[in-house]
Amino acid sequence: MMTARALWSRILAGTLVVLLLAAGALYQWVWRGAGATRITAIFNQAVGVYAGSDVRVLGVAVGRIESVRPEAGGVRVVLAIDATVAVPANAMAAVVAPSVVSDRYVQLAPPYTGGAKLADGATIPASRTATPVELDQLYQSLNQLSTALGPQGANAGGALSDLLNTGAANLGGNGDALGNMIAQLGAATRTLSGSEQDLFGTIDNLEQFTTMLKNNDGQVRQAEAQLAQVASFLAADRTSLAAALDQLATALTQVATFIRDNRARIKSNVDKLATVTRILVQERQSLAEALDDVPLAVTNLLDAYDPAIGTFAGRGDLNELSMAPPPAATAGPGPALPLPAVGDVQTTNTPTEPAVK
């Protein structure tokens, strides 16, 4: 007869089996069922990539590798990703090795920020996948490099040794100068780093300038042609041009000598000219009035000429010049000339001379 203890042991074992089956079913539903998005990535090689390894975005696990299968065009890796995680349509897939001995995982990049998404069943081609360089490939590349530079390669005739010896001889004793050059280069880079706005502004202005030249290519070519013609003309008359420049140099020498010998007179004439100029400025209204009246006076003079008899016909009203000055209440300028009025008699202060009518 089964004891109670054995009965409880069997019940506990059955419960554990049921929990394991439930966990497996949950895994199948999440990663392999309707709750996952399957994406296929084509890699050139898939060393260290196994089914069950992680699929990550920014280092966070978002799925599992469902299968790894080699084929003619590379290795087909099916990725099962959580359906709640969006992947951009232009995503790339890379195999990442966190360490030398650990399993590798597939990293999807960049993270989704908006736009089109990779649909279920989409394929990432080999052009958008990458795999790390294997350690044996690195060793092989180093071996090839050392062989190419060794005595059976570039240094077969001692060329590489001569190059190293010559470089050592040229750099010997120039450590301070080389260090100073590196320090100045660092200072220059810091200066450029602090003036990136000015540098970018200069580049933008140069771009605008070149764009303007491109848009006005015809005019630029015309200007170049005209400049070439001017240069050809000057080249053809270079003898006359040289003689003219020689004479100009002689004339300038004479002018300089004249100015030096007559400095005081030139200064005096300039001062007098300044005085005349100041007077003209002060009388500019009178000059303007004269310039306005002179054409009228010339026109009147031409109208007064009688070509039939060859004389000028005119009349002068002298009475207007001899009008008496206005009273003091309406004081103003007096007559232009001191002429007596018609019919008046003016006597002089000399008692011996008779009065004149």
C-alpha cells in the first residue's frame, strides 16, 4: 500500500513536469508563435552563431535566433523578434562578439524612430549585414604583411632596411622640432575647433561664390576672353608700354623735383585758392542768380540787335535810378545813382558858380 509520503512525491514530480511543459509552450508561443515577427538575414558567414542566441537592439535582447542554415548565397539566419518591437525598413544586421570565447548575437541597427517598418517575413540582404573579423583571419593578414615586407618581399634587396635607416638618420636629433611641430599642430586644431562657425561660414560663402560663377559661366568666359585679349594687346605693344612707363617714371621724377623746389609757392597758391573758394561758397547765391539771369540778358541783347541797320535798339529809364529815397518809416535802399529829378535844380556849395538847370 502506497504511503502518503510517496503519494506527495509523485504529485510534486507531476507538477514540475506540467510547469516545464507550460514554460516550453509559452516559449514556443512568444518566440515561435503568433507573438513573434520573423525576419531573415543573409550573412556571408556565421561563425559562432547558433539557434537560440540573442537578437538585440542597442544591446537589449528583443528576440532569439530561430534557425541557422547554410545555402549557396551565404548563411540564412531566421530571427524571431518580439512583435511589439518595431524594426526600420532599412535596418542592418551585424554579428557581434562580446568576447573571444562567448557566444555571439545578432545586433539590429539603427533603432526604430519612425517611418516604414520591416514586415513579418522580410529579408535583410547580404549588402546590409556584417560579420566580425575572425582571429585567424587577423593572424593570416599579419602573416601576409610580414611576408610582403620581409626578406622574401619588399626587403629582398634591402630597400626597406635602407628606408628605415634613412628615416632614422633624418629624424635623428630632430626630436624637439618634431615635438614642437606636433604641439603647434595640436594648437592649430584647437583654434580650428573654436572657430568652426567661421570656418563653416567661409566654406558656405565659397560655395555661394562658386555657385554664382557656375550660374554666370557665360559671362565669366566672356570676361576671361576679354582679359586674354587685353593681355595679348599688352604683350604685342610691350615695347611701347615699356617706353611709356619709362617716360612716366621720368615725368614723375620731374614733378617730384618741381614740387620739392616750389613747395612754399605751391602752399601759398593753395592757401589763396582756398580763400577764393571760400568767397565763392559765401557768394554762391549771387552766382546762382547771375547764372539764372545771364541767359535772359543775352537773349534780350540779341533781341535788341537790328540787323537791317546794324545797331542795337534800346531805352534806358534813368528816372528809376534817381527816385527819391523812401521815408524813414519805410526805410530801404536809396537810388542806385545820385541823379537829380527832372525839372529840379541842384546847386553846389561854391558861391561863385551859377546854378545849373
